[in-house]
Amino acid sequence: MATAFAELAFTPSVKAAQRYYGSREKNGRFELAEDARNRLTEFEVEFIAARDSFYQATVSESGWPYIQHRGGPKGFLKVLDDCTLGFADFRGNVQYLSVGNLNANDRISLILMDYPNRQRLKIWGRAPIVHESDDPKLMVKLALPAYKAKVERGIIIHIEALDWNCPQHITPRYTKAEVDNLIAPLLEEIRLLKLQVPANGGHTGTA
């Protein structure tokens, strides 16, 4: 059994490139794997729930790829089941590039990054667009109660393949909240040390 991502991504031209650069044998292991890697395990579910952004790729009718950064509160990309994701899509710059691409070609690819822990999850799938008139109950599941903007549509991603990348060349980066958490113990230690120092710097008497 081949991994699902190898079946999708290892096209004849990709295999030709692998042979040319000497990696065909190494990559052949993906075509002999027992796990198809097309369903989310508990590890992926927890990883996705902790993400506050991802990168999304679609393809236009003219064949041009379009990469978009999507962000929101942690968990805004929701796991609906072990092979389906979804997120609420709000009104943005009204160019509708990704929406138009998906209307013509529902293929989609995501990259989810965990920079501090140097982890990267790749997901391939097909993404129909759903409106409230199509499935109001589903739109309720995708909604973000704390975000006041109106949901224009839902993007539902039916996973066809997933794969983890190696951590090489992933530079650790931290959000402000993560930095605040890291330095909080140091700030508290400094505060306690200051309390132990007299206000006049420990000097007594007059100059």
C-alpha cells in the first residue's frame, strides 16, 4: 500500500526528478508503507486544535497557484471527524481569489506550522464551499462566538492525504503570548528580588 500523499504527489514527472537526482529508491518507501496516512490520529487532532494559523494553497483556472495565510484563535480550524476539517470564512478584502479557485477546482493543500517545536503538517484534500442555506447546522459548528464578524461561508476540507515534514530548517519563532509565558517566571523572580532590596539601596546614615 502506498501512502495517500505519494499516490497524489508522486506524478511521473516527480518520479523522473527523483531518479535524476538519485532519491527514487529513498522515496520508494512511501509506496510500500502500510499506513495510507489519510486519516487524522489523536496526535494530529491535538496538533490542529493548537494552531492559530495555517498556509493554504489553491490553483486558478489558468494553472497559477495561490498561497494564502489564514489566521484566527486557536482551534478555528475545526476537526469535524477523522477525515474532515472545516473553518468559517469571513468577509475579507473581497477579492475572493481562494473562493473563486475552489469553485473551479476544489483541490486544496494546507501547511500547519508549530515553529517553537519545529513541526510541520501537510494536508491535501478537496474543499467544497458551504453556505448557511446549504447546511445551517454545520455553519453553527464552524462559527467563532467571540468573533463578531458575519460568516460568509464555510470551507470544508475532505482529507485525501497528510504527511509530516522533518524539522530541518524550521527556525523556532514565538508569538508574543508564548514569549510572555516564557519570561513570566523571570519577571516574577526579579520582582521578588527587588522586594528584598531596601529602597535606599541598602545604605544607612547620611552622606
